[in-house]
Amino acid sequence: MSKKHNVAVIGYGWAATAHIAAINATSNAQVTAVWSSRKLDSAELSAKHGSPITAYTDLAKMLASKSVHVVDITSYPDQHAQQFIAAAQAGKHIIVEKPLAIEWSDILAMKAAAKSSGAKVCVCFECRWSSQFLATKAVIDSKLVGKLHYGEVDYYHGIGPWYGQYRWNTKKKFGGSALLTAGCHALDALLLCMDGEVTEVSSFASQSSNPVFAAYEYPTTSTTILRFKNGAVGKCAAVVDCLQPYYFHTHLVGSEGSILDNKFHSQKLGGLNKHAWSQLSMKMLDSGDVSDHPYQTQFQAFFDALEEGKDMPLTSFNDAFKSHRVIAAADKSAAEGRAVKLNEIAEK
């Protein structure tokens, strides 16, 4: 049965396969085209994904198709800007994988293209749509822990030769930094929870001496301290050279209690044992595998927003732009060995 929104996917790698399944599982969208630099067979794609898909190697031809309404960009990060701008100029709405781009100048160009074209955009900071952060934000919004004055959200995920992303992630032009390539999810989640304007950051970078991480062209560990306009402070560690299970650490401290991963304590609830945590029944982020990401929930929200003519909640271009601006300041701080104020990073 035909759905309202036809989606064309740019790139056909690991992320694309998860995106296609999630898009096709929504109630109002389907993937009908795939562009790849490799020649793909339309019949094979259609059979694999259970719906008619046309394979393209000519990107301009695919973007010119009037039957395509939305473009989903899952290519290498250094290709995002050019493809994003082309899609916007072709009058398409856009889904784009994180990071938006490696260079800040490219992100500014993408912002201008989205604004001038009127394109609605979904950026894949899908952790905001996870059970963990939907529940965490609900606890914060309910005022159970009061006003937050400190928060830390950290990303620990060893991306070595055993992991598919490693083969290209080691290159600076593709990865950028530990914070940009993967830790951006944690930084974005921290900004979601703290819900305040960042005024200054200080970031410090390091790298494992283990030879399995020697191929990286940039430091594979960083920690970033954030100062917020309202007086709160935060910390985000991005560690892609650890040898441990995946861990998305969260600790948020407020005037009436705290949240620690999937636990909380609140002075607002009478009768709780102040020496013990209470449990939150949430599904924790515990894997970097794209098959475990909450893409379907995010994409459903995007297509629903399209039908209402609105920007999508939580992960619109403007939401992601704010997070990337903080990341740009953090990477500048680590590179230059000084604190960087946010007003040093251009907004347009």
C-alpha cells in the first residue's frame, strides 16, 4: 500500500540499512530510491527491503525526480554538506545522519540552504528519542529533581578494528574529533537535559597508547567542561579508545535530587530511603549498533511533523545546529589550549 512520503536514500552502507527498515516501518513513508557510488541492482534492493526501490548512480537525476519527497543522507560525513545543499535546492525535505558535517563552514552553508529553501530537516541525534532520554527528560520536566546545576553525560565506546566504522573513522576528514564523530550524542543529550544556553567551554584531549588505536589521525579521548548562562556547569567525555563495554553515562544533579543512569533520588517524594536510589524502568542506551537505535520513533515524528507543516520536535536542524556549535567551540578549545566563548563561533 502506497504511503504519502517517498524517501530517497543517499549512500548504502551500515546506517542506510537501519534507516530503510525504520522508514518503511513508519505509517506514512517508504523508501523508493537509493543512490550509491557503487552500482546496485534495483530488483535486489526491492526484494531485500520488501518494497519497490530504484537504484541510482546519478545523484542529480535522483534529486530531479518529482516522485521523491524526502532525501535521507547516510554517506560519509565529509560529503554531507554538498549533498544536503543539493537536496535542499531540489526542493526536498531532508533526513541527515550525524554529524551534520566536519567543517563549521559547511554547517553554516547547510543552515543557509535549509533556510532559503524552506526544507524541513531531521538530524539523527536519535538518542533524544531513546527510552532513556525520554524518561530522563520527563523526570526533569516534572521537577522531581528540582533545578539542575550540574550535569554530566559521557560516551564510552571503543571504536577499534573490530568495529565496522573503524575503517573510515580513523581519518580526520571523516571523523573530525572524538567528540564530533561519536561523543556528539552525549554532548547533545547533555544539552537536552540542561536546557540552557552555553556561554563558554574548555576541552582537553588525550589518546590511548594501545597500538590498536594508533591509526587515528586525531585524539581519541576528550573531556569538555561547559559553563551555562544560568550558572550551571556540565561535563561531557567522549572516549572512542576505551576497552570496555559500551556505556552512555548520565549523572544530573538538581536542587531537589539527582538522576544517575536509570536511577533517581528525589526529596520531593516523601518516604524514600535517602541512602538508596529508586529505579526508573527505562531501556538504557547500551549499544553503538545502528540496529538498536530508536530511528523508527524519530522518523515517525518527522513525517508526522511534515504533514502538519511544522519543524520536528527535539531533532530539527536548529536543535542540532546548537549542539554542533558547542562541539565546534570545544574542538577549538582542545586545539588551541584555551577556553572558548560561544560567541567566537559564527552563527551565520
